[in-house]
Amino acid sequence: MARRNFTKAVMVQRIKAATRDGVVYCDKCGLPAKKWEIDHIKPDAMHLEEDKDASPTFENSALVCVSCHKEKTKQDVANISRAKRREARSE
């Protein structure tokens, strides 16, 4: 399944929400973010067709600095792998 990306409108909305006094702040650590990315709070790879929680929406987005994103991605990959193993065992 292809990754579902955020629309430009969602990304602009998230950037505006994370910006105060002209400075962009990380939603996770709260520090100013010179380099950042928009990330799915609930990983896109964890969604089911009927599961709207993992959709690429504003509510499921976070602006995170590169450092926080790297750490979260590490955790997400482990969780996704674990879920795939459980799914394979149940088939």
C-alpha cells in the first residue's frame, strides 16, 4: 500500500499552528525547530481501511524537529514490524 501524504493545505495549517512570533516550534520537544518535518501521529502504515485515525489529516499531524522525528520513526518502525508479525501469525 502506498503511503498517504498530507495535502498542502494540511501542511500549511500545521506550520501555522506551530509558529509563534515568527519561530517554528517542534510539537514534541517544544524547542525552536530550524529543520522540521510534518509527521503522522498515528503511523500511516498502521491504518486499516476503516480506521480514520491514521488518515493524513490535521488532527493526525505533528510538526517535529529532525531529531524528534528520527526518534519517533525508530519507535514506529519497531511497532509496525511487531504488528505485521502478529498479523502474519493470525492468518
